[in-house]
Amino acid sequence: MGTPLLLLLIALTPLSAFAEVSWNIDCGASSSYVDGNFIAWQGDDALISAGQSRTVITTDHVMSTLRVFTSGKKNCYVLQGQKGAKLFVRARFMYGNYDGKSSPPSFDIQIDGNDWATVVTNMDTTNYVYYELTYTSKGNSISLCLVQTNSNQYPFISALEVRTLGSNMYQYFSANQALNLAGRHAFGASTTIVDSYDRLWGPTILTGSQYTTVTGDALLIDTTKVVENPPQGALQNAATTSSSTAKSMKWALTGLDTVATPTYLNLYFSEVTQLDPTTDKRNFTVYVDDQLMDSTTGGISPPYESVEALYIYGIVASSNSTITLQSTNDSTLPPIINAIEVFQVINYTGYSVASSPSGGGNTPSPTSDGSTPGSTDTGSPDSSSSKKSSKLPVILGVGIPGFLLLGAFVFVMVSLHQKRQRAGMQGAAIGGGNGQGAAQNNNSTEQMIMNMGAKFGQGLVNEFRLNVEDEATGHGDPNNQNSYASPDPLLNQTR
């Protein structure tokens, strides 16, 4: 495959729903800006009149301001949403001792009138606490409320993000449930990976001498066969056993609560190298608490240059629960795992848009049709009954210059690749090696540009794909290892 075509495929392969509903709110900020990941943030002055803005000393610009609510038991943001849409909501919190009291507060958050989580903050000014929810909206508004639960402990929020996900993503939960993130882990990654949906995949290792990390040699991993679209970066490495003859891996789901609750797991597997089918076979089964989870599949054989997912739902689990990967009798290689998502299933039974007593307001979304959210809206989601106006002029208006920019990206990448090849050949000629050293010197720059181009290309092409599909069907569809304080990291605590 030619280099230009390969680079174009790298940029465009992952399919993403680039968002019908999109909010990036820097709470406590008064201005708008674009961050280093090319995400446009807006301040919240126009979204809520309650609370006061405060500053935090941190190197993270988004986390450098917060909004604290010192009056009223409950204060709410009410944002334009989309009834029937599958939404991803993330709320971030960094206390940073903004009040000089060295007393991080705890409080509750609610979504659309449903209890979501108890927020527990800390003194860290490097890593923030975040909570993330996936659910299908029952109304055209999104209500996020911060609820005071302890006197003299005031709720606050640093950032609020909302995205629309594809309707077929995370499909194994009901309209009266929501998925509360307990952990999203990329085994063997060295930094946090931000994908085209802005999901965060934390770098994770299984501790203990019996485990190791291996790096894959595939130049391109096709993730389009899995609707959740895990990023290629989360699949480039894998956890496995240190011994090539070991038959099993086992670790605990320490990110979950100590009390068993309904749990939803997505496990992702991608082979790290091209196996010789005459001598090598990797096949294994998956157990949760010694209960077989994939009895109908004949086991997992990770594909090379692609990905296989195993969805586990309808179970209860706790922080004492274990996952076991057990090789089958005919397997010659030990199990591997590349990435995992762990969710607690919570109730999303009702729907109400709370009106903040201190001045929360209803405002149209940047992508809304101008309609104003109602104060209440009950009933189950019915995306098939919604009507959508044609978006083709917008698609063409964005798409044509976008593809020109993408062409420029490919040109830059080709130039970098050619420069890298020349440097590699020169290094090989001088040192008698294979040019790896010269290639590695340019790798970080090239990878950075590839990530930028991939994110841009994914959003551009798939906005076109999803909107054309909607027209046809009428349906709307930081960086140290384990650095984030929430959710908890995955560790190998076997029992």
C-alpha cells in the first residue's frame, strides 16, 4: 500500500459520531478559547447566574477556574440536548485549595433529576477528579445539578462536557439505566489517550512479576468492526503473562465499589503480531468470578490488525470480583488483553429538568435548532418519531474546505515520512544498522501530527457519514500512568 493512501486511511479509518450535542464548558471562566487538543471551550457566565467564580493554581488551563455554590442546597446547569440521543456526560473537579481552607468538599451530583454519584475531591493540583455517564436522554434538555450534602462543604465544578454517541454504541442497557464509568484502561500505554469522542483511556499495567506488557507491530489497526470504536492507541499494547507457557491471567476489578452492584464490561483484544497459523495459536476464554462469560463463542482469538470486543452485562460485581483469561487446551500462546471499559449500571428512571433556585437557566445549544427546552418532559425515548431538517448544505460547507485541509495534512505527513526514510538510510549507512535510531528521532513529531490529523479526519468524515445516514433513516443517532484520581486504576489483586 502506498504511503499517501496508508496515511489517509490512518486519518479516516475510525468512525465517530462527531457530535450533534456538543458542550465544552469551562466553569468559572468568562471567555471562550481553543485548547491544545483543538477543543473549543466556552465560559459559563451566560449559562448560569448562580455561584461564584474562583481560581486554582494549576498548569491545566481548563482546571484553573471553578464555579462554587455557597447558597442553595441544589444548583443546576440546564443545557440543550436531544431526546432519544445517547449522551456521554463528563464532569470534572479540581479543588486546588481555592478557598485556602485545605478542606476538599464532598457533595452529590444529579442528572435529569436522577442521582448520579457522590463527588469526593482532594488537594491534588496536578490531576483532577472526574465522573462520566453514558445514557439515553428522555428529554430535549440536560439538567446537571450539584447538591450540598454536608454543611460548610460547598459544591463546585471545574468543567462540564457533553457529547452525542452513536445510537448503536453501548447498547446492552435499557432506557431506564445509565452507565457510570468506573474505569477505562489501555494496558501498557505510557500516556492517557484521548479519542475522537474525547473519551479518556488511562495508561494501566497489571502489577506483579507474572505479568508484562507487549507492544504490537501492526502499523494500522482497523477499529471500525467494533461499534464502540476504541482508539488505535489503546490497542497498540497489551498485557500478558511474563511466561510464554503460562495459561491464565487473573486480576481484580478494584475500580468498582466494595458492595456488589450491576456491572457492564467491554473487553478489547487485538493480536500484537502476525502469528504463524501452522505453529502458533492464541485462544482463551473469559471468566468473571469463575463464571464463564463467552460460552457460545468458542473462545477469543484476537485478530491481527483488527479488534474483537467481548461485552459482558447483566452481572453483579464488586472491587473483590476478578476477571480471568484462561487459555484453551489447544492454545500455544498465553492470553492477552489490550483495553477494558468498566461501568456500574445505575438507575435513570425519571426525567425532570430542575430549575436552580439561584438562577440556573435554559439556553440553546450551539448545534440546536433554536427551540427552547421545556421545564419537564416525561416518557421514553422515541428517536424514530423525531424529524430533522436537511444538513447537506452544512455538510458540504464544512466538508469541502475540510478535505482540502486534510489533503494538506497528508502532504505534510508524506514529506515527514520521506525525510524520515532518508534520515534512516543515512543512519544505517553511517552506523551499519537498520536506521531505527534516525527514525525514532522523528517519531514524536510525526505521531503528534498524525494524532491531530486523525482526530480532524475522523470528525469530518463521520459527521458526513452520520448525517447522510440520518437523512436516509430519520434516526438521530494528563499523562502519568494511572494519573487520574477518578476512576480508580486497575490493579492485579488476585485472590
